[in-house]
Amino acid sequence: MIQVVGFDFDGVLVESTEVKTRAYAQLFKDEDQETIQRIVQYHHNYEGISRFEKIKVIYQDIFKRSLSKKKFQILCEQFSDLVVNEVIDAPWVAGAKEFLMEKQDSYFFFVASGTPQEELKEIIHRRGMTSFFDEIFGSPSTKDELIRRIIKKYTFLPSEIAFIGDAESDWEAAQKTGVNFIHRKCLVTSSLNGFLGPVISSLSNLESCLNSIKP
């Protein structure tokens, strides 16, 4: 029986994935159009991975240029400036707010996101969401590390946990930790290659989906 529900944030609780896409294009707006398209495609291919890793990979694999610590810090700060207010203002994923409000006493809720932890907590606080969650975790830790932290701290069994994500990295984290996975798929997100588990388009029917998961 599911006792714990974990959520990725962008694209699972809040319709903010396109906010991040626009931010990558804006962050590197001085590059040529072809390069910007490669950056955006890379971001889409690896949604759910933290910006810390993505910015380094963009410099190493796309630009093939060195990235100083100072420049890296500046880019991370600029990215944060581009996204925070927009994510705060972004609409809820359908059914998410209602589910959290109605079921917060029925489950242990946590967030495991690729967004930097302090930024994530600020966004959640300013959206009035903090009281819904027992734990809020962000990067630089990976999502599988965050899920393991929950398992160890509270001695939950992996079979008691369902993690909801919208990206390949979310499913990989669930596989690495042995927890159940539910794919939130919207019109702009792709299917997960080889995933045969439950897929939902919104969180409106999440309760029935959780009840269908057998140990």
C-alpha cells in the first residue's frame, strides 16, 4: 500500500517546463540560432537534470569551451533571475492543488526536484505550498539520492513509495531506488522509452492511480 507520494516539481505540480525552456534560450541568446536550438533540444532531452549539470555540459559538449567558476556562478544566478518569478506565477497542473489539499493527512508528501534547493523552497513558500509537504529537496543532490534520503530517514520501504515525474531522469531515479513510478505526461512531453507503468495527463485521477498500485 502506498504511504508516501513524491513529486518532481516542474511539469508535475506546476506547468512551468516551458519557463525553463525559454530561460535557456534567453541565457544563451548571443549564440547563433543553430546553437540555441541545440541547447534547447539538449534541455528537452534531459529534462529533470539540474541546471548546474546542464550548463557545464553545454559548455563542454556544445560550445567546446572552458567554463570558469566565476562565469558558471554568473550564469546560474542569471538563470535563477529569469525563472523564479515566472515559476511562482505559473498555473498548477490540473488536479494537483486539490489532491494536495485533500490528501495531505493521508500520505507523506515530499518534493524531489532538479531546482536548487533554496530556490525551490522560496518558490514553494511564495506559492503558499509549503504546508503541504513533509520534506522539500532540490539539487545539487540527484533525485535518486534524495529518494534514498527519504527511505533512510523515515525507514520507508521502496514499495510504499510512489514517485511522480515527467522526465526520463525521474523514471531513472525511481528505477535506481526501487520505488513505484507514475509518469505525468502532457502534450509537450515525450513518452518514456520502454516504460509500461501508469501514465496520467493530470493529477485529477492520481488517487485512483495510487490505489491501483499493488505491492
